[in-house]
Amino acid sequence: FEFRRGSFSVNMTQSLQNGSGKPWAGLEYLQFKHGPVESKGGMMGIRAFEGGAIYEDRKYTRINFTDMGEKLDGHNVKADGGWVSVLQHYFVSAWIPPADQNNTYYSNESADRGVPVYILGTQGPLISVAAGASHNFSSQFWVGPKLQDELEALAPGLDLTVDYGVLAFISKPIFWIMQHIHSLVGNWGWTIILLTMLIKAVFFWPSAASYKSMAKMKAVAPRMKEINERFSSDPQGKQKAMMELYKKEKINPLGGCLPILIQIPVFMGLYWVLLESVELRQAPWLLWYKDLSVMDPYYILPLIMGASMFLQQKLNPPQADPMQQKIFQFLPVIFTFMFLWFPAGLVLYWVVNNILSIAQQWVINKKIVGHA
């Protein structure tokens, strides 16, 4: 075994000396054995994957432990190169055979005193060693955190064990930007704040158009109230009058949804970054925030987030439908309760985004409503 200081990669060489008087034939097995895993809940039903994974023919496949008895259907997946691994949230163990070697990947399930044992591994090609000759079997073994840059450099596709799911096309750029910001500021909390400001700048004009639409709705609120009273018993007439008003004033009634719709994919992408990136595990910010990947221990950020949502509502025009208005009034309370258990880094993003949105919306409201 060859260990290198500062590296989680181990070079392994198995030397075989055939001291018999006849040829020897055999092959190398590299495998993992794992016991049952206790099921853990996750936020919104989302949790980091724990199980096995193989990479062959440029294809990454995850395998649940409970599927290992049937997933690969015995010894039947052959490929040049590749690797086999076991994932445990922020950490991964992986066997990496030589890239130019044809390997067979397999999974299986056995039992030890009635307890299931899940098996995932790879076997090399059949090797024949003549009498008196020797042969070296070489492979690499990674056991450690999911450090994306190092995993990518070690073997093709090994960085895929940092599994951002279907939103990888959003999460990967977010993490790439965060890495560059962090290299400058040296703190993941301030990195999230600067990332939020950058995202807000990118979506400044779409958000501004939405806020202008909402500001116009607030300016015509008295006329909307008059229409509601005039057509209180005529829903169709009220809807027609409202649409004529929107058309005349060039108002998009759905424009207020745009800022939230823009945030959702970024929000979910950042959630996966916090969930999967070991770099943010136990990452402190300031004061009592010692780990941005877990919930706020004192619920301060969720409460600030709820207050900022309430203030945003005050800047928005009232809903035309009284029932909708009542529902919207409860949204800050509902979101505050939901965010109590979200990672603190995620709530920090939402709080900063809300504060920037409030400032932008206040300026636009003052300009449009003041001239209405």
C-alpha cells in the first residue's frame, strides 16, 4: 500500500509469485461489503443518496443497497476501465482498477447470521502466471470526503459521486462560482451573501419589470376596488372590467409571480450544494452559526425571513380576491415554520434575497406610485 501525505487516494499493488511447478490462473477481486442502512428522513423528502455506484462505458449508475441482489443480475456488466464505489452522504469509498483493463462489475446479497450483507465489486480479467513467474495486480483506492476536484482528477466520472440530482446543471455552476468567491473571502457565509447579490444582479431587469407591474397594480388599487364593488354580483363582468383595466394600464397580473419563480430553481440548486458538497460541511459564518449545512439553532434567520416576507407583502398591491388576500396574509407564517428546519445557509440566501428585493421594490414603488 502506498499512502501519500494530504491525499485520500491509496495505491495498492498485490504481488503474486508462482512458486509451484505448474501454471497458475486467477483473477483479482475488488469489492465492498455493507450491512443494512437505517433509513433517514430529509428536508422535503430530499436526502443525500447512500448506496453503491458504478461507472462503466461513461455511464454512472446508482444502486440501492437493497437492490444489490438483483440490480446487476450477477456477473454480467463488462467494461474497460471504470470504477465501483459506496456512497455515504459527504464521503465515498471507491475501487479504481487500471483504465486499460477489461473489468466485470457485479452486485450481490448474502447474509451473516440472518443479517443482510450487500456486496458490490469488480473483478479483473483472467490472468495466467507461468511456473516460477510473478505478476503484479495494481489498483487505486479512495476513501474520504467527496472533494470534487480531486475525484475528477483521479478517475473519469468519479466526481459524479457528488450527486446533485436532476438539478446538477444548476448546482454545479453555483458551486463553481461559490468556490471562486470563497477563494477571495475565505468564509462560506459571506460567500453565500455575495452569491445572492450576484444572482440578484443577473436577474435585476426581469425582477424590475415584475416589480413595475406590481407597482402599477398598487397605483390602480382604488379603481380595482371600485370595479369589485360595482360588479359584486357579476363575476364575469368583473373579470372583463379587470382585464380591460390591465390592458389599458399595461399591467401583467401574473408579473408578481416572476421573482419567486426565478428564485425556486436557484433555491433548489443551492439546497443540493449544501446537501452534497463536503466543503460546506461544518462551514461556519459568524456568531453561533458554526455549520451552515444544518438548521439555525436559535431560529433567528427563519424569523427574519418571515418578517421580510411580511414587509414585501406590504409593498405589494392587495389581491383582487378577498379569499386570496387572506391566504397570502398567512404565507409569511407558513414559510417561517417551513424554514425552521432548512439549512442555515439556505435561509441566509433567502433572507438576503428578500432584503435586496424589498429595496428594489421600494424604489420602484416610490417612483411609479408617486407619479400615479
